[in-house]
Amino acid sequence: GEARCFVEELASGVALEMVEIPNGAFLMGAPDGETGRSDDEGPQHPVTVSSFYIGKFTITQEQWSVVAGWEKIERDLNPDSSQFKGNDQPVETVSWEEAHEFCARLSKKTGNNYRLPTEAEWEYACRAGTTTPFAFGETITPEFVNYNGEYPYAKAKKGENRGKTIPVGS
């Protein structure tokens, strides 16, 4: 396959990689009877999305810190709000309002229009053309994602917590 991408330089050695999600249609929501389905995940309905760009990876603490140091738009941003520390670790413990401020600062500084994805865009990107609960199948196991295998999802067998991350799709 081929993907359209671009890189936004935030600071020396700090970049934000963006990848295009092509337009398309999908069935949004979880089917009746799916394990773990909640009422707000249905009924399933067809949705069409236009192409959009999304971050190739989660926002890191280093990226967050750089943008938090830029000119305020509406609210202050704590440059070091994460509980689990590490420049290459994902930023966490931020609110929707803070994420919106991050996008506003990024837009103003770069001249590109950054925003949070809609619920439909997020689900479309996560599904990656699949109809299963996860882009890689019916369940998760420690062989696919970094989680404690002592707590299996759905009918999956208990697995060993391997303590490592295996990127999906690699």
C-alpha cells in the first residue's frame, strides 16, 4: 500500500508525523450481541467520511511540552501534566479542552488547520477497513497489545503479560 504523509517540525528534533486517512464508508457502531457492547454504541448505521489527516502516533510528552510553550489561545497548558514520565511516552491526563487548546496553538503556529477527529473519523481510522471489534481481529491478547493477559477480553484465553509492546500491523 501507499500512504500520503507529511511531517510538521515542532522544534529541533521534535516532529509530528501526520498520515492521510482516505475517504470511504463504513458501518459505525457495534453490532447487537458484541461482547462488551454498550447502549451508546448502537444501532449500527452507515457513515461516509471525507479524507483527513491524523497523527501517525499518539502525542508524546515532548511534543506536548513544545506546543504548551507556544502562545496561549484560550487556556494555559501544563507542559508536564503526565503521570508516567518520559519524552517519548504518550501524553496523558489531559482534558478535551486542553487537547483543543493544543490543536489551536498548533494551527496558529504552523498555518495548518489542526483539530481533534470526529467520533466517526476516529472509529473509521481505528477500524482500518475491518468489521471486528479490533482492527486485528475478534479479541486482544498479549501477543498483539501490551496489557495484562491475566484479564482477557471476551472469550480469549488468559495469556502471559509479556511487558512489551508489539506494534499492530508490523
